[in-house]
Amino acid sequence: MNKIKPSIHLTLAHSYLAYFIFSILGLFADTSFSFTRALPKGQWIALTFFVIGSLLIWWAQSTSAQHSKKPYFKRGPYRLMRNPTHTGILLLVTGYTAVSGSVIFLAVTLIGYLISNMFFKKYEALLHAEYGTEYAEYKNTTPKIL
């Protein structure tokens, strides 16, 4: 039986999938047990978070897809934080919560965020195995999220 070699991108895909599943569960929970508390001017907060979150995700994904002699974690938004895509997703979820006021959605997706973060131990171990002390130094000096 062929065993799939663990990869950095496959590990991240599993992390994003976990977050996505919990977001869907949050939407179902919200429609079943709606408990909302909309923020005043929530649409402006949401728009701001949607734009910043989307741009951050786009920047992170385009940076990691570029081929360069310099590791991707030393370029783009990775210079500022170790998990820019997850930070962008968290901003999108927060923006949706600001406009919808869905406390249940926020709670369920935050649980999903915490579960998806469990994949980062494996992700960081793979990066450490590939880049050694270069990644260890980066990890020690760069925050996980802003």
C-alpha cells in the first residue's frame, strides 16, 4: 500500500478543511439556534475585515506559490506573521459576525480555528525538517498572528 508522504501544503489543506467544516457547522447552528447581537455600524466593520482578510489571504497564497531561492516564509506577509492565511480567515469570520451578529457562528468557528491550529504543530515540524535552524530562528522571532 502506498503511503502519502506528508507535505507542507497537504497539512495546510487539512487545516483549512477543518476550519471550513466548522464554519459550515456554525452556519447550520446559527440557522437552528439563532442568537444574534448585531454591532452598531457592523456593516462597516465587516467590510473592512472582508477587504483586509481577503487581501491578506491572496497575498499569502501568491507569496507561497512563487518560486524563489528565498524560502516563502521570509517573503510577503510571512515576514510579519507565521500564519497569514489563517489570520485572513479569522478576519473574514469576524467580519461576518459583525454584520450578522451571530454569536453561535462565531463560537463554533472559533472552535474550528483552535482545532485547525493543531495541524500547525505538524506543519511547523515539516518546515523545521526541511529548513532546520533557518526556520527555528524565524519561528522564534515571528508571531503566529498579528
